[in-house]
Amino acid sequence: MTDKAVPTGQTGAKGPEELRQQIERTRGELGNTVEELADKMDVKGRARARAADLRDKAGAMTVQLRSTAAQAGHTVQERAAQTGHLMQDRATRVGHQVQDRATKAGHQVQDKATQTGHTLERQADHGMPWPAGPVVKAAVRHPRPALVIGAVVVAVVVVSWRYPKK
């Protein structure tokens, strides 16, 4: 230690003032050294400092994890919304296809019914005997009353067959 205090090539202090400065410098260095040693020996203080550092790191990690979780939640929400829109578009497209097919089928049935009606009308004009011809023409022109009359005739036949007179 004395080797450090007196640099090589110097014989000592040149005066009392310089000696006081060297003493003050040495005291300051010694004080710093003693503080460093005291800090190293203060296990409880070092543990508290380490615990505080770990708490700060844990807090930072918590914030980072929350941010990551929130970001993942937003990503999932966006993907779900996109998938929902895709499914809605597909359902709309399929619904329109079904509607178009049903409309087409309805038109085909209507055309067939019209053709059948025209065929019956032609047959009534040309191929039916006198008492049935005008009845069939009237039934083709006015189907509702013809259906009601037909239902009444069927009911009368069923009742008379079911409950015959004795």
C-alpha cells in the first residue's frame, strides 16, 4: 500500500500543503474502498436490491405478456370476423342459387300445367262427346268451382256408399 501512495521516482511530498492533499486523497480512496467492502458485506441490502430488480423485471414481463395476449386476442377476433364474413357470403351465394333453382323449377311446373290445360282444352273441343265437352271446358276455364263441385260429388258418393238405404 505504501508503494501505491508514493509513486516511483518521487521522494515524497514537497511541502506540508502537498502532504495534506495526498492525505486527503488517500482518505477519500480509503473511504471509497471501505464503502465498497461494506456494500459487499451487506448481504441483506444486496438481497433487497436484487429483489427490487427482479420485481421490476417481473412487472415489465407482466406488461409485455398482457400486451402480447391482447394482441393475440385482437388477431383471433379479426380472423373470426373474416371467417364469419366469408361464411355469410357463401350462405348468401348458396341461398341465391337455391332461390334461382326453385324459381326455375316453379316456372317449369307452371309451363307443364299450362301445356296440360291447353291439351285438355283441345281434347274437349275435338275429342269429347257432347255432354262431357262443355263441362270439361268450363272446368278448365274456372278450376275452383269445378274442384268444389267435384269434392261435393265425391262426398255424396262416399256417404251413399258408406250408408246405403235399406
